[in-house]
Amino acid sequence: MSAVAKPGGRADLQRRRIVRALLVSVVVAYVTVLLLIPLGGIVWTALKPGWSVVGQTFVAADVRHAFLLTGVITLITLVVTTAFGVTVAWVLVRQRFRGRGLLNAIVDLPFALSPVTVGIAAVLLFGRGGWFAPWFDARGISIIYALPSMLLVTIFISIPFVIREVQPVLVEVGTEEEDAARTLGASVLQSFRRVTLPNIRWGLFYGVALSAARAIGEIGAVLIVSGAIQGKTETATLYIFRAVEERQTASGYLAALVLALVSIALLIGIETAKHRIERMKSA
Amino acid sequence: MTKPIVVHQLTKRFGDFEAVTDVSFTAPEGAITALLGPSGSGKSTVLRMIAGLEVPTSGHVWMGEEELTVKSVQERQVGFVFQHYALFRHMTVANNVAFGLSVRKVDRAAQRRRVDELLELVQLAPFRNRYPDQLSGGQRQRVALARALAPQPQVLLLDEPFGALDARVRQDLRRWLDELHRELGVTSLLVTHDQEEALELANKVVVMHEGKIEQVGTPSEIYDEPATAFVAGFVGSANVLHGNVVDGHVHLDSIRVPGADHLPEGAAASAYVRPHDVRIAEPGGPPNGSVSATVERISRLGWVARLSLRLADGNVLVAHVPQEELNGASEGDRVSIDLRNPKAFHRDGVEEPARTA
């Protein structure tokens, strides 16, 4: 370090400008390479054969079924993860009990496990010769290669989002308002519904949006447990997988584009929620 | 409709830590009782146990004839005012005040009437559609008070209600609360660490320290007849002089302070003398056991002057003397002083309150 630039001096200012320009171009390059080029590629490939493909693709029974199935799985997953996630978050934040630290760590398990592992585990439990298989077989209920197992793995994989987003908001809002509600005569349920829930709603919305994105995009675990039976257990992502394998490139890419658009919509929702949470914290 | 609160042998342990130990007192019907103590003295925990927000490890709480300890929070019908207001941030002022009525399914017209009445009472009628974050601290605390009063509680519990406000607002709100209480006459229990607040507002003061009660009495009993060294040091300001008991006096190198007749000969003792009980003797007056001291500094604070007086043994006393009683003393003078109403306490095992005048 021979030429020491004085802080705030001309040379220092210029160097900072160059560093800033460099950093900005790195970000722009990153976004372009990883986001814009692939997305543009999808749009271009999907629409290359002309607009008629759009009609053909979304009229096809298997495509419609695949999207419907993804919709149903996502919806049920959201209901379950919301109810369960809020409850677990509340228990983890508000209650003190033995094993709380352990439970808190277990919540992250689905983040750490590969979805394929989750799928294999489900097969191990419910598949042919699995631990719980005899009980369900005896009652004529199919779990594997059917909706129940697909729901099970999707829910398992999506569960941490609501918990992890609601937890810090619950900590942030504290217990005083809940205490106040109870001294004013509110039952635990009334206090939760009228005070806690409105206070955590943006955190919850954020978690639900992330869950939805995860549920819609899930493929690994679902691929293993569903068997990907066309028109039966084939979700939108599984359809895209098959379409590309079978060289129906345009249809596959079109379906992928629809999923991408849904993701963008979710992203906008997520950003709105984040903004609201920040505003609430600064209030 | 208002009732007294009786607290009997209340104890609360959090793990190994005993926050409240064997606390018993009565908050008389229609009066303001203050729970006074430094932070960590367990006073808020007592209040929260009365409200049902904490479960006592042992002991009982009664409201009039009914035992509260067996009831849930929402059955107790106590109004609670929190230090940080705890207003529902997503509700308007009017909806905050109405909350206690709406969870009890009071009909809408009656709710509206009561909300109007209370907003009038706390002088916030024009703010009914505002949100808490659009109000000042003083206004928020008035909303919190209106909300607590809305369901017509039998007792009002106030947890450091002015603690988060600046000095000026605190003064105004204190006076205002005093008037409001005279009007409503609801049994009130006020938790505070501010002795001035307790002495000004309360009819009865319970001084707490390290989870235990030090003294229960009227404000003047607490101030004039402190039962323990802690109370003498915590309530009001005091000069503390350490010495040993000789012949009913606390002896120091240069002075002997009377008032230690109740202590055994030779015991380590401290004498507490309030700054306004230190007087400058008239020059040429009878030498009635007075002590001589050097005036180190005089600050004139309006009608009263604050003096630092150095004794021959190096101890410094603070005196608050009315201007006309200075008897011409100025900085550097040697004067004779009288110590009035000294209180002597055992020194062993007593924690020294760090506050002098």
C-alpha cells in the first residue's frame, strides 16, 4: 500500500465509483445469465411453433388433469401447512417445555433432506411390504401411487415455511397485546383470532406464498411416490418432465412457462408481504 | 361495585429464582394503593398474579369475598394497564376501547354508548378513528385506560403506567389520573418505581424489595417513619452516616447522632438524615449538641438552597435549606448544624441503597 487514498479524496471517490460499477455489472450479469436468458429461452421455445400449440396443449386431457392435480395438491397442502404451521410456531414461541429445542431443530428437517429421500421414506412406510401397508391394504386404501402419498410428501416438504416465517413475527409482536386481550375478558381462542392472527397475518401470508411456490414446483418426492401415471397421478411438473422426454418440447415449455408465471405472481405477493412486515416492525 | 383486594402469603418462583416471597397486604376498597420498589423487586409479578397473568407458586388472592386465585384471567374482571400500553395496533381507538365489550357480546348500541362515554372521559373523542401509531405516548396511555375501564372492572391494576412517558407528560397524566380516580372511586393498585408518584397518588404504599415487603403504610408513615434502612434510603433522599452505637447514639469520629436507643450497644449502625432535616444553627444560638461543618458549595434552587457540608471527619452531608434560613452562610464558612429526625438502623446484612441526596 504505497499510494494511500485519503478517505473522501478525489482518488478514493473515483475508486469507489469503479468498485460500485463493477458490483452492479456482476449483479446484472448474474440476473441475465441465471434468470432472463433461461426465461427468455422458455418463452421462445414454447412459442416457436406458433400460437396454435397453446390451444393444442391446454385442450389435451392429460395436461388439464396435470394442472388440476397440482392445483388440488397445492390447495390442500396450504390449508394443512397453515393450520399446522401457525400452531407449531405459536407453541414454539409461547410455550416453554422439555424438548422444545429438539422440536425447533426438527422443524428444519424437510429443508435438509433431499425430496427424493422423503419419497423413498414414504415408499418404505406405505409401499408394498412397507410397515403400514398391511393396515391400509386390508381396508382397500391405496396410499402409494395415489393422491394420499403425493399429499403426504408435499405437505412434509412445505411445512417449515409457515413455521419459520410466523415464528419471528410472533416474537416481534410479543405477548402484551395477548395479555391485554385476556384481561379484557377474551378467551384464548378469541384473543388468538382477534389479536394474534391480525398481527401475524403478513408473516403468515409470506410463509403461505413460499409454501405454495414449493408445493407447485415439487417433483422429486412426488415422482417417486406417484408413479407418474398419465392422467392419474401426473402433476404439472411431472407432465413437463415427460413432455420433454418425449420431445414434445413446445408443450412442455409452455407448461413450464405457466408455472413460471405463477411463481412470479407468488414472488410479487411475497415482496408485498415482506414490505408490510417491515412496516409493521418499524411502527 | 368496587371491592378491596386481599393478597395472602403470595410466593412466586421461576425455576430456582424466588421473585416474590410471602407477600400479604390489603388494597382497601375505593383507594389507590401503590406497590413501590426498585426494578426487580417483584412488584410487577405481584400485580400479574392478581390479574391471573402469572400463576402463583403458593398463596391466595381475594377480591372482596371471592377468591380470584381459582379463576381464569378472563373471569377475574380486572382492568389492567400496561407500561407499554399494549394497544391492539391493528384496531382504531374506538375498537380498542370496545374490545372488552365486544368479546362479552354486549350489543352494538350499548358498546357505542360506552365507547363514546369513555372517550369523552379521557378527552380523546376526536381521535376515535385513529390508529395507535398515530397517537402520542400520553394519548395511547389514556386509550389504554379507557379500554381497561370499558367493561366496568371491579379493580384497576396499573403496571408502571407512566414509565414510558417523558417527565412533563408524566406529571400531567399523574394529576389527571388522580382526578379521574376521585371521580370513579375504583379500587386501584399502582405499580411504580417512582417514589414521588407513589407518595403523590396513593392512599397506601407497600414498599417492596427483593421480592419481600419492607413496609406497608400511608405515604407519610413511609416517609417519616421508615421501618427499615432500605425504606429510609429508597423513599425520599437521605444522608447516610455509618458508625457504631454508643449510649443510644450512632457515633462517628466527629459527631454523635441520636435515635439509636433501640439498637444494642456497640452494634454497627447507620443513621439516615433527610436533606431538609439538616438545619443551619443561628449564630450565637445555644450550642444544643450541634455539629460544626464547612460549607463547600451552595446551589440556589428557587426558594430552597442545596448545600454540601463537610464534617470534620470527611463525611459530606447534603442539606436543603429554605433561603431565609441560611442565616447568612456562604461558601467556605464554618457553620453549626442541627440534624433533626435521624433514623438509625442496624448495618450488618443490610444492603446500602446507593441513593443519597
